[in-house]
Amino acid sequence: MQTENILRTTLLVLEDTNTLSFAAAVDPMRAANRHAGRSVFDWRFATPGAADVTLTSGLSVPASPLHLTAACDLLIIVAGFSLEVQATPALRASLRRLAATARFVAGIDGGPWIMARAGLLDGYRATTHWEDLGAFATTFPNVITSDARFVDSGNRLTSGGAAPAIDMMLHLISDLFGPGLSDRVAGSFIYDANTVPARPQSRRKLRVQHSPITARVDAIMQAHLEDPVSIRDLARTLGISQRALQMHFQTRLGITPQAHYLDLRLSEADRLVTETGAALHDVALSTGFASQSSFARAYTRRFGSSARKRRADQIRVNTA
């Protein structure tokens, strides 16, 4: 949805934040203002407390305590290391206060961990840096963890490191101010913005997420995207009860087996939509949906727009 309003933005920067992740949040806003010929973003920096914050490069962000920050439209949290130490009760309370009225809350790199610790991602799909995904899924069972470059879930946006953060910011600019502005911002960075958001951040297997049970079930699911196997039959194949299977997934991945299966099918559907010319009816059938309408509803809920629109947007970007 496009708007002419200025987006009042607070960027919370934590100690030991990666400098490139910090820039990935700030520079797209700066470039958007330049290419729009006016201020579409008005941002201010915030720090956890009354001390300057030092980035991994040694650069400093002057102190501007978060608890003194007024309401904002967009709240972005950028973090790197020592997340548990920095997620103090006072910081979490300030984040909840600001998130209550913000139009959007976004986390970059370790930022999603801080969001989850504050309870801002319960019930939402989210990602974080791929090195932390396993621990993230186990620590926050109420968050639907996804190995994706970035995730847009309701008014919550989360991304991995710096490059996915640029993807996320371009996505936000496109949604708010139009794809033309987003394309000009990407062009000014000489940045290839054709990456599929749902594509995993790394091809390295995140085995720490899985128990032997969930890993075996995941493999069966991957082999049966077109003809989904019922949860009952999956449990029977492994010789355990459905309840035990549910507990394995909830404990290890922070998600139900049903939701995990749907996530796998929709990720494959999005790959087919954005990377191939397959008919949408065939995409639906090849990812286990009995009808076009059920596929359309599930796809739109997951990705925030119809498959037809996402394909058209991808074609436009590829031919620009």
C-alpha cells in the first residue's frame, strides 16, 4: 500500500552490531529520500542506555536512550552479539511500548532475537541470522521460525545479515512508496534485487534444529510435496504417537509438523512462481493443494500478495 506520509523511524542500535548490517538499514532510507526528492523516511538513532554504542568496526553511535524515545511509525532493531546480556527487562519494556503503536517493527541480524525476547514475535513467522536459527527455534517455541533471507509477517519484518536486510528494506520501500522508488534505490547501490525472500540463507544444513525424529520426518515431507502424507501416517511410519511427533517438532523447531509441512510446500510453490513459467494451476497441484482456491488463500497469507502479482512483479524486475 503506497502512502505519501513520512515514516517516522527509530533505529535501535545495540553494542557490537555489525557495521554492514547497520548500513543496510540506514542507507536504503537515505537513498529513498534522495530518489523521492523529499523525505519519505525521518529517522533517529536510539541506544539501549545512556552510553554510546560501539559497532564492530569501532564506529560509535552517540547515546540516545530508548526509554526517552517518542512513538514512531517504524521501529528497527539492529544487533550482533551478546544478545541475552543486552536484552534487559528495561529494554524489553521500551520495545513493547514502542511496538504497541508502531505500524511496523523490524529486526536485522540479531535484532529478531531481541524482538522475540521481548515477546514481539509470538505467533509470527520470523527469521534471524542463519548461524543462530537452530538456537532461535528452540529458545522461542511461540515463534514460527523460517530459514529465509527475510520474512514479512503481518507488521513484523525480520532478516538475516546485511544483504538480506537490504532485500527487506527494498521490499518495505516498494510496499510503502511503490516499486519504482525501490528499483531506483537498488539501482543506486548497483544491487541485484532479484533474490527470492523465502530462499534459505545458507545451503549449509542446520542440523542443530533437528532431532533424529524431526530430521527423518522432514526428509519424508521433502519427498512428498506433491502428494502430502498425513501426520498420522508420518507418526505411524516412525512408530510413535501423533502427540509425540507434535512434541518433537514443537521442542526442536518451535513449530507444529503441520505448519512445517505447509512451510515447505509454500516455499517450493514460491520458487516455482518466481523462478519458472509453470501455470499457477500446475504449481498448486505440484505442491499438494487440492484446489486453486485453497492454494491462493494459503499463498497470499504466507507472502502477503497473490501468486499472480508476485510473478508479475518478478518479471518486471527481471526485465527492467
